[in-house]
Amino acid sequence: MTLFRPTRSRATTTRVDLAPLRVRPCRDLCSWHRTPVERRGEAMFACRGCGSQWVPGEHWTPRDRDGAVPPDILAIRRAEAPEDAAP
Ligand SMILES: [Zn+2]
């Protein structure tokens, strides 16, 4: 008796969870956008300029080519630090 079950339990999302983020030096063409992908339950962002990837759990904050933090990412950072570190 041969029971063959193809092990196809690994979904694409699992591989995204395990794969390291791509982080590249950002250049003057950077433009950050939220992707439809989630990584470990966090929304994943990607830069169309240099191909870097970012999730809110990272210790750095992405910036667009004009030096501004993208509004979506700024909103996440503000929500994380309600006291807003006023100097
Ligand atoms: Zn970039």
C-alpha cells in the first residue's frame, strides 16, 4: 500500500517570511511603496528605485529621493512612538 502525498505545504508567504530582506544603498531614484506582501505579519514595503525591502520591525527608516519619509511609513513610526520624542 503506497500512500503518496505531495508535500506542497510551503506557500509563497512562508518563503517570504524566511527570506532575508533585500537592503541596498538607496540612491536618488528611490521611491517607497507598500507591497501587497506581508512578512511575519507586518506590511512589507519596497523601493522602486533600488529594490530594497522594509518592514516596520527594521531599525532604520526608509526615505524617498527627496529625503522625506513616505507618509505610510511615517504613520507607522508615529503610531509606534506616541510620545514623538519631542526635543
Ligand atoms: Zn531605495
